[in-house]
Amino acid sequence: MRLSRDARNYLLFGTMLFVVLEALLAVAIIWWPSFAENTGALKRLAAPLPMLAEQLNLIDMIGVPAYVVAQHFFKGCNTLGAAAAVLLAMNAVAGEAQRGTMELWLSRPVTRRRLFTERYLGGLAAVCVPVLLTTLTIPALLTLVDETMGYGHLILCALHQCLFLGALYSLTLWLSALGSQPLKIGFVMMFACIGEFALYMVKTLTHYSVFRLVDIEAFAVILSTSALDPVRAGSLLAVNVVAYLGGLVALERRVP
């Protein structure tokens, strides 16, 4: 069966994201013994930055599980995954308008709901499937440094991360359904992410940052309770649903 152009693009994008995330993850895990030996020195260097020092203290207390979620989810997925979510979503609808192909796209013999849902699910899969697949390789990679982690905890952490990236993707796609300039949408969302991360690094403002939802402390709670936090996970799921419905309504009302 021949894949559609959209499917090929999503597959290529997802494969590239998987390769980069996996490479970063492998390097980080191989570096774990050296990191563990030098934690004290790193904590002294991080002392002027309270938030960074706090994260290092958590890693020092919890050990390799905290280190893994810090490197894979907090660093890798929150940067590359967020960028991928924005890049895919900003072009999903607004790109058609910019290229002048909106009318042709909407003239296909299927409903707008199906068109939007196919784009939504395709992009979401391209972002989330690489996160899940790379997470499943963690136990095997940890054997290289004589450490272990259970699949159950890792899958829960990956699901939480996917809810966060899905919320970012869904909000960007909503803007894409409303707009016609994907680059402007992308810049707005990227600067919003940078601003939120800047808030996260300021001790007096950190609790106003959305990245508190996916920092080491948030994942540590999942690891300790073996369950998703119902408030955080429920809030992120609600954002996904509301943004999807908002984008769908925007497209159905849109005039080519």
C-alpha cells in the first residue's frame, strides 16, 4: 500500500526525531558513571542557580532514575519534542493557506472534520511515538552501566511527557487553523516556550511556568507513586481536547 504524502512526511519527521532523541539518550546514559562521580563538583558549580541546584540535589538523592528522566524527558523531549510539536502543527493548516492550496485541500471528497483529524493525529503520532519508542530502549541502555529501571515507571513518564507535548502541539494547531502565516505562529509559540523556561529558572517565578509540569520533581512523583498525577495529567488531557475541538471548529468555519 502506497503511503500518502502527509504520511510519508510524518514518518520521515518521526524517524528523524527518534534518531536524535535516541542518540542523546545513549550518550547521556553512557555518561552516567562519570556524572555520579562528579555530582558534588557539579552541585558547587550550580550553586548560583537555585533551580539548577535543586534539580541536581534531586538526582543526587534519587539516583539513576532521576538522572534518566532529567536527561531524556526534561532535557531531550522538552526541547526537541517541543520544537517538533510546534514545527509540525504550525504548517498543518496555515501552510495550506500560505501556499494558496487551501481551497484545493478542502475540496477533497471528505469532511473537514476528517481532514483536520487526519492532520492532527498524524502530527501527534510523529511527535509522541518517537518519545515512547526511545523510552522503551532505556532498560537495555542502562545495562551498559550496570543499572536498571522498570518498564512500568518509564511508560508512565513517557505518557505524561506525551500529554504535555500533545497540549503544545494541539494549541499550535489551533492557531494554525485560525491563521495563514505559519512562520509567525511558530515564532509566537517558540518565544512562548523560551519565556516559560526563563520563568522556570527564576526561583521566585518558577511555579508560574508550565515546565513545572514536566520537570524532574514531577517525574519523581510518578516514579514514587507508580501512577500519573490525576490533576496534572487531567489538566494536560483537557488542554489537548479543548485545543483539538477549537481547531476543528475554526477549520469548519473557515472560508478558503
